[in-house]
Amino acid sequence: MKKLSARALAALTNVFLVCIVLAVGAVCFLPASRTASNIRDRVYYRGNSENGISLMFNVYWGTEEVLRILDILDGYNAKATFFLGGSWADDNSDCVREIAARGHEIGSHGYFHREHDKLNYEGNYGEIKTSVDFLSLISGKEVLLFAPPSGAYNENTVTAAERLGLKTVMWTKDTVDWRDKDAELCFRRATKDAKGGDLILMHPMEHTAEALPKILEYYRVNGLKPITVGENIA
């Protein structure tokens, strides 16, 4: 075999190196291929506590009921997490500060109740960041959790939340209290087969506040302690 000249060998080496760089670059800029289950693994549907259970209130309305719920929680020495919509918080800053002052956790529920699964990365990032910045400013508390409105999320949503230092939270049990305005039904859905680590989704509704003392009493009798979501998923 004829021996390659130094110049030819150098040229061949350079071509080889260029091919490697292009291949690596292509891999780096390709979007990550994730299945729905991969994304789900990065979202919290339950916590880790053995006997802690978390009530999570998604809030875009019901200021008077929020205050009523705070009084009930105080009566049972129970802590909860309030995922607040930024647009609601903007009109109810005193209530936001009251939630924080009573020792409850504040999370982001977006700003305008958008369908986050239909937003691109920039849309998700902007919507979440605006709410987090605003809630942190009003409450004086660091916001570390994000609950997507309507439970709608995609890869962009979870990635944007992670880039902002937030954990994306769903729920273990949904009381569906926004639709089914029935205190007894709300109680059953919040307590059936309840166990440590559960995340219970609620809203500030009149019938939810009505059912809350009975729910908290059930937890107490059955050795379950209402704690914040952050504590539960730690």
C-alpha cells in the first residue's frame, strides 16, 4: 500500500475531526427524546411521608373562602399548600400575605391560567416566571413549587419549571370540588383510602370549606398529619 504523504495524512485527519465535531453537535442540538412516562417521572403525583398528607388548594377565585379555610386549618394546627394564580394574587395581595403569615406554603399556579401543554418553551417559561417573581415579592417567601392549571403540561412545561428551580406537582386524589358542589362528596374523595404521601387537590369553594373540618378530623383519628407539599415530597 502506498504511504500517505504528511500533507495528505493531515488533511484526512482534519476531515475526520470535522466529522466528529459535526456528529457531536448534531446530538447536542437534537431535542431530547422523552416518552410521556419519562416526563411523568419528573412530576410529583404523591409524596414520601409515612404519615403526612397534603391539602393543596389551587386558587384563582374565592378570596373569602380562602380566609375561612385559613381559620379552619389554624383550628386543627394543620398546614397546607396554596398554589396561587398570579392574576388573582395581583388583586388580593393582602390575602397572599395572610397565607404566608400563617405559615402555609405558597406555590405557583401560573399567571393567567393558561393551558401549559399548548405553550412552547418560551411561553411556559414566561408564564411561570412572572407568577413566581410576583408571588415571591408579595409574600416574602421563596416559591419552589409549580402546579399547572387543569393539570395540563408537556416537556416544555416541566423543563421551564426546572430551569426556574421549581418542582412540578400534580395530585394523588382530586376532590373535583370545582365541579361537584357537594360537601359530603368532597369529604369522601379526600379521605377514601387516604394514606401517608397523598396529595389532595382542592379549591376555595363554600362546600369545600364546609367539608374541611370533617376531613381534618378524619385525618387526625387515622393518624395522618396535614403537612405542606414541599415537606411531603422532600
